[in-house]
Amino acid sequence: QVQVVESGGGLVQPGGSLRLSCAVSGGTFSQYHMAWFRQVPGNRRAIAATIIPSGGRTHYADSVKGRFTISRDNAKNAVYLQMNSLKPEDTAVYYCAAREASATYFYTKEYEYDYWGQGTQVTVSS
């Protein structure tokens, strides 16, 4: 059984930085596409960033491009989201998601992912 656990959320001031971590157990991590989604109350989960199994390609939502960096360590079964220059509108619950696939296609829809973490709250406020 695949388990996904996020950590690293919290309260940060505008302009600050935060690093989220996601640990995955079960299955073969190096075969998983990984993604970070975020959700604000009343809205569906929206993609923030995704990374292919090898880590060689990444994709970002326009709203976070240039500020967020997704990375992975296949030896540690972990994926990360470095968030810089945070804005109040980045406030959301951030979810880590995984799906097994061999393609280099970028999966950006919520329904395309099979495994989810419980979410971690990120609040950007002064």
C-alpha cells in the first residue's frame, strides 16, 4: 500500500520562504510522477508543480513559476517544494500526489493522481 506524507507547512511572512517535503512509502517511487497541488476553501485542488519520475523535467502553474521549485530524491523516496517570495495568495493546504506512469507527459489534473497525502497548511501573512 502506498502512503504519502507531507511535512513542512506553517506560517510565514510575505516575501519569505518555506520548504515542503513529501515522503512516499510502498510501491516503486522512481516510477511515480509526483506533484504538489494546493487548495483554498471553496475551490478544487489546483496544480502547483509536477515532476517526471527521473526528475529531469518539471512543470509549474503560471502563478508559481519563478518562485517555486519542485525536486525529488529517488534514493530517499522523497519530493520537495521550495517556495520563495511567498505571497498571501499562496495561502492554501498543499497536497502531495503520486501516480505510476512511464510517460514523460505532465499530469496536471487532480483525477490523474492515485495517491494523496493528508495535506499541510501554508499560511502567508504578516
